[in-house]
Amino acid sequence: MFQIGFEFLKFINAFGMQSSDMSHEHENTLIYNNEKMENSVTVYKFDSNVEFLYGRFVKIKLTKDHLVVGWRTANYGDCLFIEDIFDIYIGWGTESGKFKDEQKLRTFLGSFCKSESTIENCVITICHGTDITHGLLTTTFLFDKQKLALQWKDYLRRRSNELNKQQKNYFYFWKRLFTKIECCVLVDYITPDILSEYILPSTKLKEERKQLESDILLYVPEFNKKKQIPLETVLCPKFQLHVYMVTMKRNDIKEVFDKVFQKPVASDTQVHNYLLREHCDPRLNEILFPHHSMESVTKLIETYEHINANGLTFKGYLNFLISPENTLIRKGYMKLRNEDMNEPLSHYFINSSHNTYLRGKQMKGRSSVAMYRYVLLLGCRSVELDCWDGPNNEPIITHGPQSIFFCSTILFKDVIKAIAETAFVNSNYPVILSFENHCSLKQQQVMAQHCRNILGDLLLSEALSEYPIKSGVKLPSPNLLKRKILIKNKKVDNKSNQNSEDKSFVDDDYHPNNVTIQQSKSFDETNENEEEISHVFIDDNIQLPDDDNSENIKQIYFDRNENMINRECNRPSKLSCSTGSRINSVDEISPIIINNEQINKNDNKNDQSCSQVSSTSGVASDLSNLVNYVRAMGKLTSFVDASNKGISSELYSMNEVRAIELLKNEGEQFVEHNKRQITRVFPKGSRIDSSNFMPLMFFCSACQMVAINFQTPDLPFQINSSFFETNGNCGYVLKPQNMRKESMKFDPFETHQVENVVPNTLRVTLISGQMLGLLTTKRPLIVYVEAEISKGVNLQTFNTRFSNSINDENCQIVFDKIIMPSMAFLRLALLDENNRLLGQRIIPVLGLAPGYKHVMLRNAYNRFIGPISLFAKFEVSDYVAEQHREIVMQLQNPIAALSKLKTWEIALEDPIGASGLNRSVNSSRSLNNIKNNNIDENKRQMLEVLENVGKTNQEHINKIMSISMAKSIQGESYSDTSDIISPNKLTSFDEVDSNLQEKKNSLDSYYDRLKKKSTSFSNSSHEIYDRKKYSQIIDGSNITLIGKVSNEEKSFYIDTMDLKFPEIPSYFESKSVIKKRKQFDKKFPNFLSTVEKWNASGLSEKKYFKQYLKKIPTIIDIEKYEIIINEIIFKLIEKDIKKIHKRLEIGYDSELKTMQKNAEKDRLLEIQKFQGKASIKTKQQEISDKYIKLGIENRRALLHSKERRFEEINKKFAEIKQIITMSIPEGKIIYINGKSNLMYLIDRCMKALERTSDSVTFFALGAQINKGCLVLGELQQRYGFTLDFDIFTKTETMIDDLIPYVDDEDIKTRERFKSAMIFPVVGAGPSGLYASTGVIRKFNNAYVDIFDKSPVPYGLVRYGVAPDHQDVKNCTHQFEKLFENNSNNVSLFCNVNIGHDITYKELCQNYDAIILAYGASRNRRLCIPGIDAINCFAGGDFVSWYNGAPNFNAPLLDKKYAVIIGNGNVSLDCARILLKNVNNLTKYDITNRELHLLEKSCVSDVKLLGRRGPEHTSVTIKEFREFLRLPCASVKIDIPLEYFNNLNIEKYPRPLKRILELMKTHISEQNKKVDGERNGEIKFYTSPVKIHKDSKNRIEALDIKNNLTNEIKTIPCDLLIYAIGFDTFILDGLPQISNKLAMKDFYRVNNSSIDSNCQTYATGWCAHGAKGVIANTQADAFGVAGELFNDLCNNQFGEKKGIKNLLDNRNIKYVNWEDWKKIDQKEIELGKVYGKEREKLQNILEILGK
């Protein structure tokens, strides 16, 4: 029933004809007339998205700074930041739907709306937030006038657009925060607690809030220890700065200030020098971008110093750093440059969207009209519309056929309306509608009609007269196409008939009258990217005749996962099908022949227009006429053909795979093509999760439209968003000149230098982070920053870790050479310790302003997240190659260059310093004379010096090369007549002292600089070689970007260079290791040597070491020693690695230099041959090109050799590390005491097993043997094979006496049992087999008979463990060894039912002791009315069924709903099997019968009911995590998140605590997920009450009760499984208590009244109940063996024989171990046939012939 809130009725009365005490009319008129938006207006605000009309009167107004819009009443206040307004429109929410009683609503509203207004036009809806896909909020206001609502809507939209285009400084967000406080606080004063509440909004930051309140009260001058101050104070900038300084305590900036200025107050000159040095961009022209003058510096100080200071103080410096003056991006860089918008359309990058209609994934995704509004408001200029035939002759938009992709649909006309409303709100430049057209001709005509009617004049329906569509004519510019919408679609040639087919796309054998065909997906979205004949699927309405001559037709659907799925038609016709095949192309299209008589009948039923429906590529003429400058073409087959045609309007679309192929093979031609025509690149079909590729890769190949999934906030989306922020976020960015000028060439894979582009160098010094604690409440805060440069095909990444929001050590990151700064972006990403993105910022390198900056972070959707920032220093400059840097410095500072040159000359003339004093004096006088000359003379001398630098004579060179390279050990000096050592000889580094080698390198470097001075910088920069590996991994494919090295195999010196690897013993013999070992030996004598002997001898002589171990270290002592030794050795290894790397680098640099010299010499010699000839210029160019190519090949080959040697070094040291790690005695010894944590011990053992063999020694100190057994059991469970463990205990009486616990070597103890003993073990499951293993290991002469009522062994492992948990079943390998290694002592008797075939009394008579281990196989029954209904199963029965156990009924899986009672592991197993995709089960040991039923299962909704809360859940962490993350299903937990906030999770044990944390995390994220094909739900505090049956006695519904509210409701239920526990059965003759086995203690059965001479033991579930996992039963079973051993030590035994003869006499058909191995082998062989583990057999006895 329609309801209206009381406040809403008041609102109607207030604005209606009735009298009212509220005078709103005057107020509203005042606002409208004066247009003063900051004056308040009384409106009605709806509390929800107007689904129910509850709300309240509020006064809405803007703040004075117009940053916040707020509304309030007497006791309520709220606001939103105008910058966060994403969309605003007149009317109700775009997707809220209609009201249930719309007429009644209009009746109520009609009394207050003005006569000239309609209801919808008085409502404005504001969409705001930072998560544009799933997290936008809506706020709705109702005005009394349409005009007033329109005014507010227009202003808020305009203001929001302005704010979003502004550059944000740090103080902007701080100021905005205080504006919010002023707007929302209801009182007229402010207190420290109110401030702290808004600054630290999280309730979990209580301690931080308290500290902040105290600091504000004490240190903010305005408070001056007062509890409150006037509210208007918060808007004072001075007060805001004071609070900021108290909150942040910017010690990092204080350190910078002290370091830079070195005094409390910096003078004007100091500040001026600082600004010129740190904050000026050296890349910019000083005329266009003038530097700071003294006048501007004085003005700056006056602005940011709030007192009349004599200079700049720390406070003023801080104010400057967070002010608008100090923005991160250069002012004006991001603004729209209208003069750049006159180029052809193909000269721009165009912001483009892919699958615009989707809110999420491509499978089961939700389509939304609002997404078109959002992406257009974000600045996108190309949106995609996937159009399909819809009902009522209305085209729809969705993602492919709903039967395949299950995506929702939206109307085509609604989308066009949304585009018309928002296309030109934030940008006036043209919008391109990319039609993916799958509609029939009839509905295409409807599409064209909607476009004309709705878009009107916005639609560009005809080409401009100045730009006709013909060869050689360029595309018009964005300025000429302002406020125009272009349609991208196929186009019919003018000569074609109306509504005809595009013959170029249709096969000749196709006849349009034969069949109605719909296109599945145009080749714009296919893997091969052709828009020719697409793979199609035949409409379900087709009727095929039973004609013998007719061809078989395959119904083919194109799947977005790049697979072609052939599905069998559900029609009585001859159709062939094949599944799982992949179709990459159509080799042949078979003709479709259908009986003409039937076609004629069908034609008579349809009108003429329907009979003309064309093929998959048919285009209606009405729609074709709307296509002009963006005509969609088919596959791009040849750049030459496209160039010859020269039609600029032909647009080629291709997926990323095809684009990468073109980029790799024909990169330069691809760029040339994109100068003329537009190319659209979209994600490949396998990205069904709507993920994105990196767009810069294709921008660097000049592709204009790189379509991005805007609904996915990943890194590519963030880069695309930041890329298009430039040029005023108008959606168009002008390409660099070399990508649009016909006279310039551009290679996307250029690694040296781009024509007319100066490379940049960027240095980033990360200093600190601010307000990072707001991003996560986890303490201590551990985050790190990832810095990377994205520059097309190259990516450089660096990480630096922050601690407690402040970096203890400044981290400098250098990006040395950025060859194309206009296409490079710096990304700084803040991540937590779990690699979760907390914030990020992407900065254009070309627009980056140098200096100390605050980087304001953004979220994944690239929206600002408030006053959260990183403080860093940025340095940018033009790149200068290393070998030229000194020359450039000399040019910039010639006086210093002259001084250095004089010094070199002195050193060369007198290298041993014989006349150093005189030379120094003369040099000093010479320099002084130069300084004393006038300015003109200085200039003249500097020019002479620079001119002579390039004219160094040969004599000078000879002096350099004639320096003696020998050194006497005795320190003798040599004369200048030493032999000249040739440069070739100098490359042998092993023979030269390192100090002299450094001299030689420096002299060679200086000589090279002098020799190459005459060469221009631009030419010599081609000599630079980047030593990085130029390859990019793209989706698993290694695309080589550097061309092939010459086929000729080249050998280099570094290939054979002796790297001198260290010997392994040298690390253990190092002084630091020996020193630590002596210290440890002094504290614990002989311990290390004893352990080493044990490791060497395998503990075979451990009894001889007893006397040496006087003192045993604790775990902490051993661990500390291990850590110290490891650290020492690994530091030594790292030091050696760096040393050898450096040695190889020296060799590489020298060989590269020698190679360059030789190549230059050869080039000059070859050129000299053509001196004086007319063709010298041509030949000179040819020779230069030849040697350039040769040089590149040689460098690549040399680099390859270096990288190969680096790999050799790394591999060698990895082997050394492995060997050393295994040598360190940390691996084999594990210590256990009372304080040892079980998980810690298990982790230590696993690490030890990774380093060593499968042998580990335990020292169990005290009585901790059982803990050692638990560790052993868990490791056996995890590794699934037999591990040899030795466990020792240290008793109180014998401190160092080592008594074996599980070791076969203590013969003395075992010799006590001289007579043979025989024991029965009832149960052949894990518990019984583990107990048997323990007995065999304890007794030297024992026999064990193992019985089981099942015809096969392994019990729970075979029929209880889920088939997809094969790792749990690996324990059977150990059980096989039990039988095979002890075949004479261990016997198996399966198919023997103890208690029926053999009584308990007979066991006592024939055995020395009895061990019961038969588990708990009886299901607890669910006692509710109707439980006898069909399709109700106990959990154990259902598990036994899907595990292939014989004699269990199969469930009916033909309906949707299943309910599982219980919240344990069995429940999770059942639910997982029902929800899991059957294809993921085929490789396991589930039988074909069960697989067939599961494959046809219709169960898609599974609910798990638990009668208690989450804290009582009894599951393992691994299984629970696996269930929550099922890939094929969506799992939800039905309990509010607040439940966990009120639950003290920390008090619970770790496993349960981890499960509760998993639940909490999953609940917080599950609302963002879309329902899957199958859905699971976990409900708590829910109990079943009653089962409803249908007429066939089958369950159809279930009554459930909420145990908190006692509310009962009915839910559909087609299958019920109750897994509420297991009970054990009691053998006849055994005592029992409350249907449980009566136990004397933990291991012994209380059977004294039956037979005192035959003690009975019990282990596992039959003794202690069905709880725990297999690993728990292992320790329990070993404990039974130990107790049995202790009890029988002093007893005498008679001769008992067992019951084998008794079984034979009674003709009981038992299965022994040999029989089982036959069955086992057959199952494995049969499994290989089906490609899985095994195929379980059920008729075991028949197969064995028993």
C-alpha cells in the first residue's frame, strides 16, 4: 500500500493553497531573482531514493567558498562536496523504476506544484561519490518551482565541472574539510573533540583522537586551553593552518627547511636562489615561462608569512608548500588549448569506452543506461552500443545472446536519450557512437529513426561540404564538429539497393530468402577482428525439412572467451554438434538449402518488410545514410591497399591481439596509417572479467581510439583517465608531431632518441606520507610506495617501503632516460603489506613541476580521496648521456672547465709530482690572472679554450696513453720512459691493478670526450645504448622489440672472461662465522660438533655422544644462532655477487668502447676510398647507415652476452646458496618444550624439509612426546609420504640421557618380548592403519590382523574425503608401505563384520589385546515432521553416494533449490560438490555414474543453515576459504557486518578467529559482486521446523525458524541434506554409557567385567566422537600404540593364533591385501581410460570371484 510520511504531508500543506506559518515563497523568489546560491532555500529532502516518500524539511544552501552544498534542520545537518557530484538531473533516479501507486503520488504532489510545473521537473537527483560503477549515492530534493530546480541543477553541475578541472593543492582538501565542519555542526561553537571527529572520522582511531584533542587544546593558539571557540573561527585560514601544524607535526618539512636554509629565517636572496635551484623547470623556455624575480619572491613571502617577518620562516615555508602556488602539475598544462583543436580528427587520441553499457563482467553482467551518462561526464568521446533485436520492435542493448552471456538488457532509445542529455555537458567536442549492430533490417530502421528524432540537430547525418568523403581528403577537425554526434557503423555503397546486403561481406552461396539469421557478434569483437562474414547462430524459429539432400547445419555461438561453442539445436531436425572446438576462421561456408515450398508458406505469414531481412552483415539504408566520417570496415589486410585508397573516413577496428601483431611486425607502417585514418583497438574476447590492457602501448602506435572498460578500476583505466585529463579533459588529446606529421617518421620501439624530441631525466625522492592512517585502521601501519614510469612499450618499476606513514630514509628513484616525455607517465601507488591498493596518482612527466611537492592520492577510480598525500621531491631535466655530461657541464661553466684542463695538463707533464710545487704556483698565478682580466678578456679566453678542446693534437694524446701502468710492490717509482701499453692490452683486466685501471678508465673517458667534441650532441646521442632488456611480456607472449641480431655468431671477451667464483668452504671459514661459532661453543660445549656428527652418521651412533652433551641449548638459543650465521653468510654472498657483477660491467664497458673505436676507424677508412668522387655524399650516407646498423647489432650481441653471463652468475650463486643452506645445521634439529607453539614447530619442520632430505630429528624436552607426535601427524598429512623422524626425550632423572621413542634401533627394550604377540585392529581406515603402524614399530615380534566390514580398505579416505581433495588422500601411500614392508606380520581382512561374522568375545579368546578403530558411521537423524519425504538425505549418505560407495541411493537433482542443515566440513563438501562445475571434477576419482548425474544437475541455489552463530562454526580454514572463493558460484553470508563489530574476535582460538575474519571480509565485499550462474548462501541462527511434500511424497518446501526472533518462514527446497553429526555403534558385549563406548581413560575401554586378560583399546572417532581431521587421528593412534607397549612390558603371554582359521571354517569371503591390489590396479587402469585418478568399482566380490 502506498505510504507517505508525515513530514511529506506537512510539506504539501506548506506549499499548497492552505495557510502556513512557514514563509517559503519569499525565500525562494529571493534566491531566483538575485541568483545568490549561498542563501538558504527550504526544500523537501527524501531520506531514500524516493522508493518510500519519507523525508524532512531542510534548508539547503551553498557555503561561501562554493565547495560544499549543505542542508540542515534544527537537529540534523549533512552536506556533500560539490566536487564529488558526478551527475545531476531533473526527475527521479534513472534506474529507480516507477512507483506502485503513481497516480496517488501525483494527487498529493499536485497540490503544491505550481500550475506551470510538472512533478518530475521540480525534483533534482544528485549522484555523488567516488566509486562510479557501484558506489554512487543519490540524494533527491523536491523544490516548489520548476525554474528554481533547474537553476540549482545547472549551477551545481557547472560548479562541479569547474572544480574537477582545477588542479588541487593540499590545502584545498584541508580547507574543504573545515567547510564541512562549519556546514554540519548544529551548535554555534567548536570544540577539540568535534574537530578530531571530523579529522579522524573512523571510530577505530580512538587513541589517535584522544591524543589529537589534547594537542589541539594545548597547542592551537585560538583555543588557548579553552574548551570551545566560536564556530565561524573554523573558516579562518590562519586557524586552519594552526590545526594542520598541530595535527601533522611536519618534522619532515622542518628537516628540509633546516637543510636548505640553515637558519630560522631565510632571506629574500636565499629564497630566490632556492626557487631557481629547486622549483624551476630547466626544460622550459625562460621567455615563455619566466623564472622567479626578486619582486615575485618578496610578494611570495608577504603572502605566506602571516606576520611582518624579515624573511621566510618554517611556518611560511610550510604554508607555501601546501598552497596553490606549489602545484604538482605545471600551471596551464592541463587546460584546454583551443588553438590545437583545428587538426584532422585522425591527429587526436580520442577517449573511448568499451562495452559501455556494462556495470561489471561480460558474463551475467548488469546493463545500465546510467553508465552512458557516467562515461560521457568523465570525458569519454566514444561509447559502444551492442544492438540486438528486442520485443515490440524496439532494439535493445545487451552483451550478446542472453542464453549465453546472461546479461540484462536496456532499451536502445533510452540510451540515445541519455547520450543526448549528457554528451556535451563537460565537453563540446564530437561524440562517436560505435554501433555493434546485430539487428534485423526492420529494427535497424527503428534505430535510425530514434537517432534522428532524439538527437535532432546534434546528429551529423551528412558530411560537411568542405570535407567530402573521397580519396585524399582529410577528416574535419574537432572544432568543426563541435556538438556533433557521429555514428560508426557499416555503410552500404551508394550503388546498392535500398535495404540491401553489403555484398562485399556476404558469401555468394547465401540467399536471403532461405533462412532468418541473426549475427552473434560482429568481427569488431571477434578474435580476428574482421567485420566480414561473422560466425552466426541460426534463429530458433528455423524449421528444417527431413530432406536427404539437405546439408547438416551447425548452430554456432560466438563466445567472448574466444571459443566457438557448437550447441545442438533443440529442434526435431538433422543438426550436427561438436563441443569444445576452437574456430579461428571460416575456411568454407556450406550452402543452406531449404525446401522452397516451406519457405513460400513462411513468406505468406510475414509482411513484405520482414521477408527482406538480410544476412548478418545487412545494413538498412536509413541507418547507412547516417554514417559518414567513421565508417566501420572489415579486417585490415594491407596498409598499402588502405594507403592507395586514401579514404580517411574508413575506420578499422581490431582487438588487442591483432593490434599487437601489427605493432610488432609493421610498427612504422601502422603509425603512418594512423596519421590518415582512425583505428579503434578494443580488449580481446577472453577478458570476460572486463579487465583492460595497457592503453599507452597502442597510443604509442598512434591508434586514436583505444577502448577501455570504464567499469573496471584497474591500472589501465587509471592511466587512460590521467592521460585524457590534459587538454581540459575534453576527450581529445593532440598527438605528438612525429605521430601526425607526414614528413616525420616514428618507430614505436625506438630506444635511443625520437626525432625532434629531447629525452628527459626524472629523479623522485620520496620523503613522507600524510594522513595515511585514514586509509586503513590496521596498526602498526605498514605500507610501501611503488613508483613506475609507463612509457608505451617500456616500464620501469621501483618499490620503497614506508613505516608509520613516514619514510625513515629518503628513497631516491632515478628514471635516467625517458625518450618521449609527452607519452610518459609517472605512477606512484601506495599499497599495504598485502599488496592492496590504498591510493595512487599518475602524473604526466612533461607537465610535472619540479620541487618539493605534495602528491594528492586518488582511489582506483582516479578520484581524489581527500587530504591524503605523499611528500616528495621531484627533479626533472633534459637527458644528457653519461659520456657527454662533463662536456655539457664545461659548456655551462667554462671557468671551472678551464681550471680543470690546466690541472690535467700539469698532471700529464709531471705524473709523479716531481715539480708539483712550481707547477701549482704557476697554475695558481695563471688562474688568478684570468680572474683579474676584464669581462671581455674572460669571454675571449673562454672561447679560445672551448675552440681548442676539439683540436687536441696527437702529441697530447700520446702523453695520455704513455702513462706507466706498472707498479712496484716495494713502492719504487718509474721514469716517463716506460713502455707504452696499447689500448688493446688494457682490456685484460685480470692483469692490471684496480687502482691503475681506474686511472686508465678515467683517462680514456677524458680522451673520448676531447676527441668527440666536434660531433654535435644530437648525432652523438645515437651512440648511447640503453642497457635494459627491451622485451615486453604481453599476455604470456614474449614480443621481442629489438630486432634480430645478425645470424653471424659473434664471440666477445666477456664470454670467456674468468669471473673467479668463490669456493663454498670459504664462507664457513670466514672470520665472522668462526667468531660466532666459538662464542656458541663456549656457552654450549660440544653441541655443534655433536650435531654435525649426528647429521653425518644418521644418528647410528647416538649412544656414544651422551657423555658430551652437558648442556643443551633452548629453542631461542638455537634460533638466534641460526639467524646470525645465516645473515653473515648471505651478506658475504651478496657482497661477492656485487663484486663479480662490477667486474663484468667493467669488461662490458671496455669492450663496448673498443668496439666503437674500431667501428669508427673502419668507417673513416671506408669513406676515404671515395674522397674526391662525385658520389661521395651518397656513399658517405650509405656507409654511415651500414655502420649504424652494424653497431646496433654488435651492441645487441654484446648485451646478450652480458645478460647471459649475468644469468650464469645468478644461477651459480643460487646453487651456492642452496648448498650452503643445506650445510648449515639448522635444518635437521627441531626442539620441543612446553612453550613451543604447535604451528611454529610445523612451520619450522616444513622449512627444514625444504632445505634437507626427508629426515628430521626432534628433541622433546620434558614430557612433550605427544606434541612431537602431533607435529609428525600433521606433516604426514601435508606431505603424504613416509618421513623418518627421531624423537628424543629428556627425563628429570637423567638430564642428558636420550631415550628413543619411535626408533627401531633400541633392541634391548624390544628383546623383552621374546614370544610372538598378535593383535586385532578393528577398522581399516586411517585411525586403524596408523595404530597398526605404531604397533609394528614398537614390538619386535608382533602380528596385526586388520578387519573392516567394507570389501575395501581405507574407510574414510576412500568413501568420506571429497574427490576434489586428493591431497588428503595421499596418506594411502604410507599405508601401502605398512603392508608391503611387513607382509609377514600384517594381514588384511576386509568384508568381515566384527560383531556379526565374528563376536567380540571370540576376539578376546584369540588375541592378546584388542584395538578398536572403526570410526563413527551412523548418521544422526533430523527429527522434524516430514523427514521421510523423498530426496531427504543424511550428509554421510550423500557423501558416500558421490564417492561411489555401493548401496547408496542417488539424489534427484532435477530442480533448483537445495538446503543443507549444518555448518561443518561435511556440509561444505556437499554444497561444494553441488555448486562446482562438473568439468572441474572429471579428473578425480568420482565415478562416471555420479558425474553423469551431476552434469545434468539443475541445482543452482544452495543454502546452508546453522542453528547457532558464526562463532560456533566448526570448519577448517582451508575448506571454508575454498567454498567462499568457488570460481563458478557466488557465495553470500546472510548476517549483518555489525554482528562482527560487536563480536570480540580476538578472544577466540586462532583457527576460529581466522574463519571469523574471513567471514567479515567476505561480507564487506559481497554486495559488490554479481550473482553467478550458481549461488550459495550461508545462514546462521536458523533451524528447520517442518518439511512440506508434494503429491508424490517429495520434498518441495521447508519451514525454517530464526532462532533470534522465532520468526518462521517457508523457503523452496527440492533437495534436503542434513549433516548434523555422526554416532558410533557399540559392539555387542562392550560396555556403553549414553550410546557411547565406556572408556576407562583416554586410550583404554572399561572391559574389566568381560575379560581382564585381554585389554581393549580404542582410538579415533569410535572412542572420542566424530571430530577432528585425519591428522588428529594419527597422533591419537600412535598414542594407543605407546600405551599398549607400556602395559604389556611385564606381562606373560600365551600362544594365541588369531581367527583366520575361524573365518575359513565359516566360509566368510574376506578380501586380503593381494585381492585389494588387484582391485586397485584395475581401478587405476580404468581411470586412465577416462583421464582421471581412478574409476572406483562397486561389485568388488564379483570381480574377485568370491
